Amino acid sequence: MATCARCGGESFAAGAMISAVRTSFRPQESKFLTLETGDVMTKAMMCRGCGVIEIVGDVNKLRRLTSEPDAKTEKFAATADRFPKAVNE
């Protein structure tokens, strides 16, 4: 079971950070052309004892946006080659 880094508590409430829309993370070094948005969705957990909030992002999407494709993401990268080039390319 996870424990709070601040108070050592073991009781958490799951949720998300919300503003006008759900909060996401955009990596600074993301690839320019991908078949998906550059936003990595996040989830949040709040400690019920002290209120500290931990935000966790989707590391698999981060890998797809910032590194060479691996076995899991190769099929998405290969798909991009089948689309015709834009007129201005």
C-alpha cells in the first residue's frame, strides 16, 4: 500500500486536477508530428490525513511523444508513413 511522503498516512482519495478542462502535461521535448495530441493525461491522489496532492502522468504516452518507437508504439509510427505528404512539404 502507498504511503504519503509528507505525513506517512495510508489513506488516499483518487481524483483529477480540474480547471476549465482536465489538467494535462505537455513535455517540452515532444515530437513535432504525431498522430495523437501532445498532452499527457494526469490523475491525482490526495492524502486524507494532510491534504498533499500527488499528480501522476501516463508514462507510456510520454515515451511515444519523446523517444524512438519501441515494440508497443512501432505500429503507431509505421502508420504515419502511409499518409500522403501535405501540399506545402
